[in-house]
Amino acid sequence: MTKTNEFTPAQIKAIRKIIRDEIYRHDKRLEREEKLNQQELDEADAEAAMTARDWGDLD
């Protein structure tokens, strides 16, 4: 920072890159979690369908 406590253009550019990188990592983690949750939901649906088929529709 300069003596007037302001960030230099280079520092601002570096900070923006750090923020963009963090947002990108966060978004990728959310995508992985959503994919895993969907996979678990699909597996549960398949298991429920097999159970309903094996035991008859109990609805």
C-alpha cells in the first residue's frame, strides 16, 4: 500500500485474481457436491423402484 493507505493498481489486480480464483474453486466444489448428491438421489430412487417391484406397489 502507498503512504496514503491506498492499494496500487498492481495490488488491486493481484487481489482481484485471488478473489476470482477463490470463487472458481468454490463453484467447482459446489458442482462436485451437487453431482454427488444427484448420484446418491438417483441410487436411492433406483433402490426404491427395485423394492417396489419386488414387494409390489404399497401405495
